[in-house]
Amino acid sequence: MAGPDPPTTPLPTDRMPPGIAYIVSNEAAERFSFYGMNSILVVFMTRYLLDRQGRPDPMTEAQADAWYHTFVSCAYLLPILGAFLADAVLGKYRTIILLSVAYCCGHFALALDDTRTGLVVGLGLIALGAGGIKPCVSAIVGDQFGPANRHLLSRVFSWFYFAINLGSAFATIAIPEILDRAGARLAFATPGFFMVLATVVFWLGRHRFVHVPPAGARAYLRSLARRETLTALGRLLVPVPFVAMFWALWQQNFSSWVVQAGRMDRHLLGREWLPAQIQTVNPLFILGMLPLFSYVVYPALERVFRLTALRKIGLGLFLVVAAFLVVAWIQVRLDAGGHPNIAWQVLAFLILTAAEILVSVTHLEFAYTQAPKGMKSLVMCTYLGAISLGNVFTAAVNFLIQNPDGTVKLSGAPYFFFFAAVMAVTALLFAGVARFCRGLATGGSQPA
């Protein structure tokens, strides 16, 4: 028996909306599925990939890095399609359900076929599903809030980010262990199960959260062409190229950092960790550092200078440089025949996580709060598009450095020093641009 029609406008309450628990739970399970699969991709491509006859058919490290970042760039470019379907044609709920089915199929394609064909089909469906629902889920969070409870929005976006990292933390511990002990098929099937769970949880909450109806394609395109809409979108695009370079470096904790970890002494806390498990410290640090930044770091900085969204992002960009200098120093030791302990990479993760809180959380909230009404999903693509552009850059670098004989032009410590230098130039340029964009400083959790 069908339930009552879901509301199309936020409830007049000053409390937390009733549908938030379903949306946040969905996000935790979906992120487990994505980051679990994501954590083992480079290891799978370099060690487990087979040909049609069942013989080993691995990629080189540079090839795996290049194709990994190509996949991520596609996954974060396809939100443009999901945003159009959500805002103009199907609505956010139907778009999420439809593309979640494709997402589930992608996971099971990886689980059933461990050749390059299975890799392409599986990752293609996951890119479509994960990319398509990405702007819709974060935007539907904001749709639940009206004037009476909008003051809770910043808190919920922190919970949302908490759910992302909770799912990621469990996935990056469990899935590499399953890959090592039980093989690739179960390791890819497990994230598939969690994606099915995410879809079911979201469906169960369909009558509890607000469904903003789509505008219709023609009305949507007319609204997009208005001068005030174009002006708002233009303002939102200003930080994107700078934040994109942040993601070009951050995303390497799933690729080049994993390869580096494989050559280090991974004995820590009484056990030897798998190379792909070291990235678990990132979500764990996030879970601990989000409240630390909200209640300690930000208030302390506010006593020194006015902490706007642009200043948070700028500080984060400079911290990424420091993280990559640590990783470059590790690689210098490895290139010289040393065997440094993985604790040094954990230090780099600590710095990288602080940068992520300053850049990513701020940019996420900024994108939503500055979005024109009726285009929340599309505007979330400015946040997600930065991730895509950053991975395009890293993929391009890894394709360009490959030689026909399988060697690479840029490897070892110079590879990491190159990215640190590019990030330093980006941070300095952003500092200059931010001085002339004070109107953008109204985003984030702090007022301008």
C-alpha cells in the first residue's frame, strides 16, 4: 500500500528534519562502497589483472596511476549529467535511485570479470552512478531545511562529511584485507553489497524527506540563461582551478602514495599493514579533527584574524605543499636505498587531512550556500568539477611521463617535488586572486 505523498517544501520546524538520518546513512554506506573499491584499484591493476586466458596481465605503476586518475576525473565530471536530470527532468530522488542501480551493476561487473574488459565496464558504470548521484545527495541535504532551522545546516554538512569519512575508514581497512586474503572477486563484491544497502536505505526514507520537484528542461534552461544566474555561477567558478590543484595532489593518496607505502617499513602499532590500508588514517584523522577545527582551531584563528572562506582555502593550499614535501623526503630516502617507517607517511596524512578540512569542507558548504534556488545540484558540480579537473591534470602528467619502452621521464623523489612546486605556485596565485575577490568571502561556516 502506497504511503502519503512526500512533502515538496521544508517542514516549518526549528529542529533537525526527519529525513536527514536516511540521507546521511545512505551516504555512509555509499562512501564505503566507493572508497572500498577505490582503495584497491591501483593494487588490482598492478598485481591482479588477468587476460582472457586467465594469465597475469598487470599494468605498470605509471599506467595504473594514469588510468586511476582518468576514472576519478570521469566520476567527478559526470555530476553535470546527474545535476541536469535532478534539477530539470526527474528530480533528485528518482535520479539517485535510477543511477544507484547502475552503480550497483558496476561493482558486480568488477567482481565477475577481472580482465581489462571487466575493469572498463565496471568502472564506467561506477563513474556514471557515483558521479550522477554525487551532486544530488549533497543538494538534497540542503533541501530539507527552511528558514526556521537553516541555522542547523552547517552542523549537518559536518555530519555529512563525518558519514563520508566513517564509511571510508571502515572500507579502507576491510577491503584491502579481503583482497589480500580472499582475492579480487570478493573484494569487489563486498562494496557492491554496501551499495545495494545504501540504495535500500535511501528508498526506505522516501516519505520522510522533502522532494523538490524538477523545474522542467525548458524552464530550467531559461533560468540558467538569466543574467543574475550566470553572474552567481561565475562567482562560484573563481576558486575552482585553485581547488582543482588541491585535488590533483590529494587524490594521490590512493595512487602514488600507495605505491610508495609498498616500499616502506609498514610495521606500526604492533602489526604490519598492507600498503592500501595506510590511507585509513585520513578518514580517522578527519573524524577526530573536524570537531577540533570547529571548536578549537577556528576560534583560535578568529582571535588573530578574520577567518573567511577564502582564507581557509588559502591556508589549506599551503598545507598541501608541506604534506608533499614530507612525501618527497620519504622518497629521497627510498631512492637512496633506505627503508623509512610508515609513520613518516602518517605524518604526511596528518598534514594533508588538515588541508582537506580547510579546503574541501569549506568549498562544499560554500558551493551550496551560494547556489541560486532551483540549481543546487548543478552548482554542486562546481565543487565536484574541481575534483575532476585535478585528476585530469594528474592523469595527464602520468600519461606524458611514460616512455615507449616502459620507463618514465619523471619518477622517484622528483615526481613528488614537481607536484609540491606546482601546488606552491597555485597557493601563491590564489593568495593574490583572493585579495581582489572579497565578495566571495561570504561562503563557508564563518561570515565575511
